[in-house]
Amino acid sequence: MTSSNRIPAGSRTLARTIGVAAAATSMALSASGAVADGPVMTVPAAFTEVTTSGGTLLAAWDRVFSSAGTGTLAGHSTVQRYCTPYGSGTTIVGFRMAAGRWHVEHGNAAVMILHSGAGELRRIADVDLPHNRADSIGLWAGAAPAMAPSDCVWTQVVVRNRIDAPLLWTSALQEVAIRDDVGPTVSDAVVRPAGWITGGDVAVDFTTADNGLHRGGVQAQVGSGPIHDLGDVANGRTSATLPLDGIADGQHQLVLTRSGWGWAPRSASAVVMVDRTAPGIPVVATDTTSWTNADRVAFHAAPTADATSGWRLNEFSVDGGGWTDEQPVALSAEGVHRIRARAVDHAGNRSAPSDTALIRIDRTPPLVEDLQVSGVDPAGVRAQFSLSPDAGAPYTGCPISVEIAPAGGRWTEALRLPSSDVSGRVNLSVPVATASGGQNLLRLTVCDAAGNRSQRTVRFHRDTSNAATASEVQRTAADPSSLTLSPIRVKPVPFGARVVIRSVVRRNGRASAAVPVTLSDPAGRTIGSMSSDAAGRVVFRLRATRGGVWTLHANQGGTESARTANLVVRPRVRWVMRPRMGWTALRAGIRPGLKGRIVRVQRRQVGGWVTVASVRTGPAGRVLARRQWSPGRYRLAVPRQSGWSLAPTAAPFRVGS
């Protein structure tokens, strides 16, 4: 049972005594501060718990008194208790209190007993307590241990015999010495993402703890970079995100340090591996750089230099398709193939694409048709043939050769045309001096640059009455058939915006209708196809959800043409609530609505934009940043980061005064 009574008028001297003792304690603390450079700290204190037994003896935080003017009964008692409020790992190693009596002494009929968790510390009979004053008692050595460590200390007043008189004792705790037996801890530092980091931030998970006696803070430093003050981090497993601004590529030590009063700093560390530099651009090598009629043509690219994480592999793109590290070691299909390579390092950085290497395969012999001798006269043997346009290698592999032989005789070269890319209907005049009288054979040989060869033979009759004349060559050539796409122009757009990709198909410089055209995304996937209209136009409409190089590809009759457009797509920032001066919140949304994307709050300063906070998006791309805002220019910046093809963007805002 607990109760409280008015202090009798005669106790004013007691109040004055307690006030003097409290003032002396306050002066000592203000003069000494943290008394010792060690794990023991002295702090002012007062009893915080009071219990009674019997009912005729009561207590408050600073006194013990009888419940009535008639006194107390035998066996009744009170307990005033104080326990360390600073949590696990702290113990009481000393205390002092004001004690005295304000009634006539009753010998050993009442006793004051001092206790701790280690047992009884001191027993003082009523007759031995100071009379009409309060003196300092206890176990006290200042900022040094004076007793066995204990979680609690308490004083107990016990009435042994019935006392028929008013009773009043001073029993007021003044000061305790608290020892920190554990100190701060920080451990189990783990860096995210594991492995090499290519972005502008690093996350670290760690475990930390400290008791409530005199909590310090946690600081973090990557390599020789700036020290980041994380403040008084709550006990338990937690995480922090640190910017890597100014941190060079390479391996660095991330050190977490927790300080605590009277303790040497505790630390934990982890290795941070940074590589934000792309590897060198590879060079594609092929078995041959010329036209060929081989069954297969192999290609490869050698490893490139990468000073940090090291080269891992090369990716290849064939004919504008998607990038893959599953390299086809050779190509066998006829046609002109365009191959590019890019290097990938162990951090995932990719180089710029290499220059395009060409593999040109043509196993189709030249198409020679309708070879005939149209006449023989003194001007020579007039021959004609048709040479169809070759969609593959040009007719420059060897000269066009015309040979003549009498029936059953040996072939004699009568005419050799210079190497040239000809097509269409060709007229020749062959010197008759190489032709004997009567029946003869004329053999035409045409080669292309890939090494393919075609031969045609025709019979003719020569009348020897005609004299030989000088040779003359006449030939007609058709214009080459070309297919082109006009350039594509697109502007940077926010995520989700409508984009129009348009071009015009031309053949031999004129708009060409009904030409099949496909549109491929940056991964090489075909997302649409159509044929050009009467004016040669093709128009594709899409939503901007992926940045990178988009490709239009036209193909008709074996003739191909391609155009590319670099579509720049930026994240879209949607404001929910702009912050105000003071401790307020910034709320926004980032599209695409992905969780875990890095968003930086930057402030404009003299040297440029400085990151003041870095957060990650929550579900659906939500952004929440709570901090103390001061007036100035800010922006919400979304950097380029691994895992998406979007370009960086920033949304400015102001915080007014």
C-alpha cells in the first residue's frame, strides 16, 4: 500500500537541507561534466519506486514518515528503489543519498538499511542517524566503482517496535555512478549489390547497438571519400545508402564506426568494388573481307582492355538483330551480313558498338542468257548476250573473256573486256582474224568478285570471202537497282509518350510502293511490319517504353536497306507533394513504376548540383524523402542505372522561405 501525507511544519529545516544538498550536487556536476575519461558516468538521480508494508509507515521519493500522529506499529516498513534506466549493459557501481531524522531518537526501535543486488550494504539504527539535519551517506567514489555492480539500489526503513510518536526521516537519493559494461557495437556489414557496382550509390546492411547511457553515432566512409554521419542509428539490423560521388573505380574499404562515451570506437568493414568504366571497344575479324563463295565464313573478336573488373565476354549483333553472347562461329547464308561487337566486363559495363564488319557470301554464278551471233561480216563477228543484275557479288572477279575455236579445234582468246560491273543486253564485235572459215564455236566466260564463273557457247559460220577488219566492242549497261530509306528523326520523349517513326522507301531515287518494311526494337525483336504506300511512305506508331536504337528494315527481291533511330526515353516524374521549409516530406512518383530505383535529391550550390539525400523508389515507383528543408533550388534526379534503358532526367523545384 502506498500513500502520501503533508510534511509537518517542523520539517522546513529538512527541505532547506535537501535543497542545499541538491545545489551542491548540481554545482559538482556542472563543474566536472563527464567526471572521468572512462566507462563510469555520474548522473543526478532520485528514487523512482516506493513500496510499503503494513500501512502505518509511508514514503515518498525523498522521505519516510508515519501515517498518523500516533506513530507506527511494529514490523511495518517501506522501500524506496532506483534501477538503472539506461538499458542492458549498464550497472550501478556507486551512489550517495541524503539521510537524517527529524524526530527524537528511538534507539534501535527503527533501522535504515541500504541494499543492492549484491545484498545488504549498510545498516543504520535510528539513534545513529543525524538529528534535525540530513547528511550524505552511501557508497561513493565519484566516477569510479565503489561497490559491486548492481541493476538496482534501494533503502529500507523498518520499525522493530511500536512507536507512539510522529516519525519523519530524510531518505533522498542524490547521485549514482553508472558503468557501461558493454559499450557500442557495429558488426556484420554486407554491401548491396554484391559484386561490382556500376551505379552512383552503394547500400550497406549492418547490425549495431548501444545502451541509453550516453549514445554516440554511426559514421561511414568509403575508401578515402567523405565521412557520412548516419547519426544515432536505432539498435538492430539496419541499412544505409551512401553516394559514391568522387570515388574512383577499384576496390575500396567501406568502414562503419560507432562511437560511445568512454569507449574506443567500434568498427566493421566490407569491400566495395566500383567499376563505372566501359571496357575497350572490340574489333570484329572475319576470315575474309572480300566477296567469297565459301560454304562458311567465320568471325570473332579478341578480348579488350578493362583496367578494373576485367573483360568477361563479347556480345555480337548480326544484321541489326539483338545483342547476344551466344556467338555463331560462322555464317553460311548468302548475302551481305553486318556484324558488330561490344565488350562486357565483369561489372556488367558494356562498350560502345564496334565498327561494322561485313561478310559477303555469293555462291550463285552470273546469270548469262540468250547468247547469240547475230552476224559475221568484214567488221567482225557480232555477238549478243544478256547479263542479269547480280544481287550479290559484282561482275569484277575476272575480265569477260570471248574465245573462238574451229569445230573440234583449240580455243583461242579473241577478246578480253576490262573488269567492270556490267548488266543488261551486251553487244560485242569480235575480230574475225581468230575465226577460220566454216563452222566455229564462240565461248563466253563471265566471273564475279566471289569467284563464281559462268560459261556459254554458241556456233556460228564464217564465210572466208570476207576480209578481217579491226575489232570493235559495243555494250550497254543497265542502271544498278538501289533501295533506300529516308533518314528517321525522333525527339527525346518521357516514358509512355506517343512516338511516330516514319520514312520513305525509294528505288533508284523514286518513291517505291508495296515494299515490305519491318520495325525492330533495341533488343532486335520485330514489333511491327507494313508495306510502303503509293508515295513510298511507312509510318509506325508506338508508346515510348524502351530507349535505344530502333531499326527500319526494307527487303524486296533480295535487295535490302536499313535505317536506325536512337530513341531517347526519360523517366516521367509526377509530383504528389513538394516540400516546404522545415521538417516536411517530398512525395512523388516515377514512371515506369518500378520498386528499388535510385532517386537523388540534389541542391544547387556554388560548385553545381550536390546530392543531399538518396532514396529508392517504393512500390509502384513511389518516392518519399523526409528531411529538414532549407530555402533554395533543388531537383529530383533519376540517374542512369543498371536494369533499364532510360536516360537520366531531373525535375527542378524550389523551397521558399
